[in-house]
Amino acid sequence: MKLFSRKNKPEAAVTGEQVVLLIDGMHCTSCGLLIDDELEDLPSVRSATTDVRAGRSVVRLEDNTGADTAALVAAVEAAGDYTARIAG
């Protein structure tokens, strides 16, 4: 397991689908970093930004990949003792 590493994927213009996940179980900034790392390990994810205070993560997908919401939720739950669901 990687600790506190951030991916440096190139940030293109705001393109691709965006998915918002609501996350329970986070208690510190490290929780958010771990969740971001797990999400960004998915090939369809360009970037993930988790806000611990808001209890959510904004996931930007690669162009033309579509959202595999089950994989996003599974990645969050694999990061630790968290639960996630798609907002909206």
C-alpha cells in the first residue's frame, strides 16, 4: 500500500465526465489522500479530489471511458473503513 503519494497525471482542459462520491468514515486529511490514491489507480480516473470536511470526492474520468460506479465505490472502500455512494 502506498502512503501519501499523489499522482502527477497531466491535467488537461476540463473534459471528461465528473462523478461525485459521498463518503462516510473519514476523519483526517490522510484519509482523503488514501482515497485519492486508490481512485487514481483506476485506469479510467484522471484525477480525484477528496474533501474530508464535506465528506465527498470529485472524480474526473478520462475522456470516453464512462463511469464504472461500482469500481469507484469499491476503490474507496478498499482504501480503509469507508463507505461510499454516488451523489445525486
